[in-house]
Amino acid sequence: MPMDAREIEELIRDALPDATVTIRDLAGDGDHYAAVVVSESFRGKSRVQQHQIVYQALRGQMGGALHALALQTSAPPQA
């Protein structure tokens, strides 16, 4: 059963409460999404580490209920 964008966003926000999360359904099928996640938690971490944090937040759904996720992550700009 596919995941909806709201469920993906909630999982990410549960793990990263400060995050700004934008989810877009790429194919209209509930299986292929793009996500932009901005969180202070990413500061000082490599892109790979940032993506691992998001994948962990998805609790094993990648490759199952969530087939594909194009992911962009970053820390917010410093004031």
C-alpha cells in the first residue's frame, strides 16, 4: 500500500521537529516523491549523513510502501 505525502511528512517531523518539510508527488501514484528537508540537525553533517537521518525517520518504508524519494537536504542559512 503506497504512502501519502502527509504520512511521509509526519514521519520526518517526528524525527526532526524543527524541520521544514516539502513533499511533492512526482508521478501521482503515491510511490514516487520528492522531498526538501531543511533542519538545523543537518548542520556540519555530510549530504550522505543528512539523507541517512531522513531514511531512518521513514522507519524502513523506503523500498516498500515508499518506492522512490528524490531527496534534497540542508541546514537553514545562518543568521
